[in-house]
Amino acid sequence: MNLRTLAIKYFAFLDRQGKPFNIVAGLFCTALLGFLDYYSDTVTSVDYTLVFFYLLPVSFVAWFAGRKAGIAISLACVLTKMSIQFSSEEAIALVIWKNGTSLAFFLVITILIAKIRQLLRHERSLSRTDHLTGAVNIRAFLEALTNEIYRQRRSYHPLALAYIDIDNFKEINDSFSHAAGDAVLQSVVATIAANLRRTDIIARLGGDEFAILLHDSDAAAGLAAINKIREQLHSSMKRHNSPVTFSIGLLSCSEPPESADEILTLADNLMYEVKKSGKNGIRQAVYAGKTLEPASLAA
């Protein structure tokens, strides 16, 4: 494992711990630096300048917990230094001046780091989101699906994947306009998202094709969820006088698949079976190891 990979995993681990953990870690680091500062100033009588070391907790908290938490840690660092310096023989005015400039420096660093993190998060979100519908794109979906497969290998929880194609979508673009087609795509994603759990994921794979990842859903639960979504989609299309229907391939995995590409291809094949049999339906199968068992067909 190279240094870059190790750093990425370390940062991802800290991100997963949440703000409270990282704020406490920053406070602990501040307290430790305060002790070292006090020791060097009063015990050894050697004046070491530790102000730049206080940037460690300030930068850490600003990155992992945000601007407000970074400002709070900046104040904690300055108050720590001031409490030590007030106990020395330095003039009060000099102590206030030195720590005032330190606080200004910490605040500038905090604001810059928090802004950089915000911009990076926004850029990452844009690179993983379909700009028209707001659904995740195929890159982000494959990453999420791969992570879910790894989780299934550890926990043996079932998962389900639905592959959805909009029937007769080309007619919308040809008969009306591309703007009307875009409105249909946006309505489809909004309807699906409104009927999913927070843990489920909707992705636009391209054109008029979508995929849904259902966490912890066996064959029965997956079919019930997709049937509900299909009914809501039909109702939404009727309200908008849209002639489209939906061909859906639903793959339920009782065993972990080999890869995200494999499960996506199998679900895609199920969707095409619906297309060949007249469109507007659901074809479901269960993935059990190397075998694919037919489960049901919903017209």
C-alpha cells in the first residue's frame, strides 16, 4: 500500500467518524500543545515558539468539522496560550497583542481551509451527479454498488438492483421537443426518489435508462418496492399526458455477485426480456451464486 492510498483511507476514516469525534480530537490536541507550551515556558524556562504547532488542531478541525468548529478551536488555542502567558511576567498589553495577531492568523487559515473543503465537496458532487435530473451518474452508482457488494460479502444481507428503461421515450422528443423529454426524465427521477428509502440510490445510466439500488431487500421486498414505484410512475405520466411506459429488470441477490458490472449486465438483460415480450412490465430473477433463478413476471 503506497502513501497516497494510505492517506486517502485515513482521511475517509476520519470523515466517517463525524464532526463530534473530530472536534474532540482537535480539543485533545490543543490541550496537549497547551501542556507542552506550559512545560517549555515555566518548567524549562526555555521560550519555544509553539504558535505554528497550534495550526495542527485548527487546520484539522476546519477540514473535518467545518468553519464554525474551526473558529471555536482557534479561540480555544488562543485562550490556552493566553492563560499560560498571563501566568508569566509578560506585560498584559503585549500578551493581548501577540495573541490577537495569532487569532487573526488562525481565523484566516480556518476560513481558507473550510472554503477549500467546501469547493472540493461541491466539485466532487458535480462529478458524481447527473446535471439534468439530480440522480447520481453511472460512475458514482458503480462505486456505490461495488461498496454494497463488499458489504454483502461481510454481512450476507440481500440486495436488489432494478434496471429501468422508458418505453417510447423517443416519441416524446420527436413529437414534442427535447425540453418535453427533459421534463419527463426529471419527473421520472423525482417520482422514484420520492418513493425510495434514504439508503436506496437512483442513478441515471444514460439517455432514458435508470438503475435503482435497494439495500437490504430480498426478492419479495424488492418486487414490492419496484411495483409501488412503477405504479407511481404510471400515475405521474398520466397526469402529464405522457404516453411512456416502463420496462424493468429486477435482480435480487441472495449471494454476493462477482462485480458491479456483472449484476448491472444481468439486470439489463432482464429488462431487455421485457422489451422483447411487449414492453411495460417487470422481469425478476434471483442471483444465487453462479445461478440465475426466475422469480416472477409482472405485466
